[in-house]
Amino acid sequence: MTSRMELLSRLAVENQTKMVLLVVDGLGGLPGPRGLTELESARTPHLDELAARGETGLLEMVDLGITVGSGPGHLALFGYDPLEFSVGRGILEALGVGAAVGPGDICARGNFCRWGEREIVVDRRAGRLPTERSRQILERLGREIPEIDGVRVTCYPSQEHRFVVVFSGAGLDERVTDADPQKEDRPMRWATARAPEAEFTARTANAFIRRVAEVLEGDPQVSSCLLRGFSGVPLLPDLKSLYRIRSAALADYPMYRGLARLVGMNILESGPRYGDLFHAVQAYWDDYDFFYVHVKAPHLAGEDGDFVGKVRALEALDEELNLLTDLQPTVFVVTGDHSTPSLLKGHSWHPVPLLFFSPYGRPDDAVSFGERVCARGGLGKIEASKLMGLMLAHALRLMKYGA
């Protein structure tokens, strides 16, 4: 049976059209004090005008009721079935920071954290430790924990409290659960093996966390670390061979750069602000067919439970949006990789708002961009992994199927 990806690959053709996928991390929300979501509360005249000219709908990232991580959420947006293609967060972060990862190595994403009594995790982010302080700690760990039970340990800084650890040695296996309780004020959850072959890896990871705690003993802000997303290097078909597109990524956070690199995108450099990212698209406009642009601020505010902060982040995004729309891409899509309601302070299972614009669309009755409008939109609710095919169709990059 031919898969959708195989079919799209067979039908794909090259031309000069341009596509922009703007991924607003954590875009979807839930009603706040006035009964409106963050997106509905935000003043977004550019997004509203675009929604009125285009089509709206909702994306089901994986399946009904499934809370999705950023990795599978992005894979779906790029046209990969996240239930078929599994990528651990560790390797994404590792590729994003430029870590050296070889065959048989296992990566994990690390968070510095603070423990209370009896190893209760009271702060999963150690107060969002400044990046420079994290670098200093990692340099110390590199000197004091070069290996665990014959396994070489290499740490790489990411941003703020985040880092990447690469375990290198014989007998390692990625089938290990996260060493992270996922919520604060809960006991430390230690890594466990999901298969007998991974017992050694789980013991190594837990021993590393214990050693970090010993090295940092007495530090008032950082007690140890959490590890999640254990993974090796996967093999994915790249976007150029699949869809015949020259693709580029603009993302400030290492994980998203790593994911883009994994599917064959070129990574473009820019500053972290909205305007920096959008100006970079302008600068490279003639060189690529498909631009993936990722913005993080709305998710960070949602994760902190900051409803007003998320509203402001969305409004700030809208103020710069004309830098992209003025380029007049053939297809322009605004959506998210998951919802992050401030009410829940984390990822959720709620479908993600979708704004889709092209000259070949069928405008619906939308006059603004928000969850309730999108729920009534002309695109309806679609599987996120089918979005890429829709973009290619509107970019006139798919041949007819059959006679």
C-alpha cells in the first residue's frame, strides 16, 4: 500500500513558487479571565486581515486527546507521520548545538534543576539559569565527570538552564524513560529501561545525575539535573529528495535547528528577535523555495502560566508580520507545533489554530484569527501530517494523480 509520503514524493515537481511556514510555538490556548484565549485576546490586525483573506482551521497534531511534544509536532508539520517516524528530543537538541554524535552514541537533553528535601524537584529549570552560568557549570562537570562506568560523557551548553549530554561507549540503548518528574514539587523520577538491553544505559544516566548532585553539593540555586529524550541518530528521508524543494530554517533555539537539520534543511543565521528572523527570510528569499520560521516566546509565556505575557508575545509578533507578508509568498501558513495554554502551564492535547493563505484558496467567513474562528473555518480539522501536501498543492508543486 502506497503511503501518503510516497505518493507526494511521486507527484512532486519543481517550480519557482515560494512557501513560508511560520510556527508559533505553543500557539493554542484556553479561555482566560474574560472568557477569551490568549490568541483571541491579543490585538493582531495583520493576522486578522490575513485570516479574512485566507482559510482557517485546526490541526490535530497526532490524534484526539494526545498531548504532543515539539519533536513529533514538527515532524507532522513537515509531512512525516509522527507515529511512523520517531525522533528523540535528545538528538534534536544535540544536532542543534552542533554536538559530535557518532554511531552507537546516545544523547539526552538536560535541564539543571533544584531539589528540596528527599529529592523533591522544586524547580525544574533552576530559576532559568543564565546561559553563561550553565556554561561554567558544564566546564566543571567536564573536568570532574569525564566518564561513568567506562562510558565517555560529553556535555554541550544550549540556552539558559538547558544542555545536551552525549554518552559514548559500548552497549548503549536509547530505550530509556525520562529522568524527570515533568512537574514541580514531585519526587525525582529516575530513568528506567524500557527493554532489557537498555538497563546499562538507564544505570549510567542515573549515575551521572547522582554525580552531578555530588559535584554541585552546597550550590544554593542548582542541585543536579534532569535528563529526557534519550535517543540515537535516526534516519529520515530529507525534504529535497521527498518534495524537490530547497528548504531553509530560521530558529533561535537549538532543538528546532536540530530538527530542521535532521530533515535536510539549511540552517540560516539571524538574531533572536522576530524582526531579525523575518529580515533573514528577506535576505535569503531568492535562494530557497520553502522557509520554516520558528518563534518561541508565546510558548515560554504559556509555560510560565503568564496569560498576559503570552498575549503580548503574540501582539509583538503581529507587529512584525508584514516583513513576511510583503514578500508575497505563494503559500503562507501560520500555526503551531502544539498548544500551550497558560492555564495548564505546559503542552496540551488541544488542536492548534491554523491560518492558510494562497491565491488558490477558498476564503471562509473568518474575520479574525483565534481558536473559535478556526473551529468554524473552511479547512475544518485536519491531520497535521497532511499540511505539507496541502502547501505543495497550493504552490502548484504536485502533478495530477492518475489519468
